[in-house]
Amino acid sequence: MDILIWLGLGLVAGALAKFVVPGKDPGGCVVTILLGIAGALLAGFVGRVAGLYGPGERAGWIAATLGAAAILVVYNILRRR
């Protein structure tokens, strides 16, 4: 069930990451949402394994948005090369 929540959170985090990361996104909206989902899953997994937060805590939203933004920045850097 947690995976489904992280997928939904990733959709929102991808949209928020698009606003946080300035510039033209070479992949478009769909790629941004997929990167947001990947960032949310990564941040959720790492945060829980590290014991930083538990299920349903507000830090999960922040971590998912930061994870999505980080993946979007890396994607933009790799895409420009």
C-alpha cells in the first residue's frame, strides 16, 4: 500500500519539482512526472531505511519533492551533454 501512496505523491512531487527547478525541461510534462515518481520512491525508501521519518509524516512530502527536484536537475544536466 505504501508504494501506491508514493506513486501518488510522486505525481504531486514531480509537479512541485517542475516549479522548483527553473529552466526549460527537455523531456516535457510526462517525463517530469515520471522523474517525480522516481524521486518520491527513492526519497521515501532512503528516508525510511535511514529512520528519518515514518509512514504518514510530513517530512515524507518534503523528501519526495526534494528527491524529485534532485533527479530532475541530474536529468537536465545529463540531457544537455
